[in-house]
Amino acid sequence: QVQLVESGGGLVQSGGSLRLSCAASGSVSNVVHMAWYRQSPGLERELVADITKGGLTSYVDSVKGRFTIARDSGMHTLYLEMNSVKPEDTAVYYCSANALVDVSMRQFWGQGTPVTVSS
């Protein structure tokens, strides 16, 4: 099992910056992939950015050049640096981890942290 706790959300003005953190605990050594998702009211949850244990990253087009995903070497903490934020970035942001549990891959979720960008 992997437990995830997000922090760092809040209210920020358009054009500003915010840094989200996600603390992982439990069977962290089995984590192979971590990601940030977000969900706005009435919309489906979308993948924002992800990172592999080897450090490979990818981003949804709408945040490329503005957001940066990073993690510490042990996959204990995941970060999302959000710059030049826009009102459309307003959402609840969720941390996710994929870990090998027994013989299968499982996905774990945090409780989410809300981000509101004012115009």
C-alpha cells in the first residue's frame, strides 16, 4: 500500500506561481510512476504531468512550458511547480502513484488539494 498526502494548494492570482507537494509513505520502494491529475467541476479528471522512476516526464499540452513536475530520488515526495497560472488551471489537483503490489500494478490516489486562480 502507498499513502499519498498533497499540500500547497490555495488561491493565487492569474500570472502567479504555486508549488504543490505530495508526500508518499508506505511501500514507496515499489513505486514506478507518479503523476499529477486535476479535476474541475463538471469535467473529467485529466492527467496534467507524470514522471517515471527513471526521471522521464511528460505534460499535457495546456501546461507545457508553465508547469514542472519533479520528485526526490527515493520517490518519497512529488512536486508540481506551477508558473504563469491561468484561471483555467483552477481545479482540485490529485497526486497519483503506480506501484507493484504482489504481482500486479496498482494505482493509489491522494485526497486532492484545491487550486483557485483568480483573474
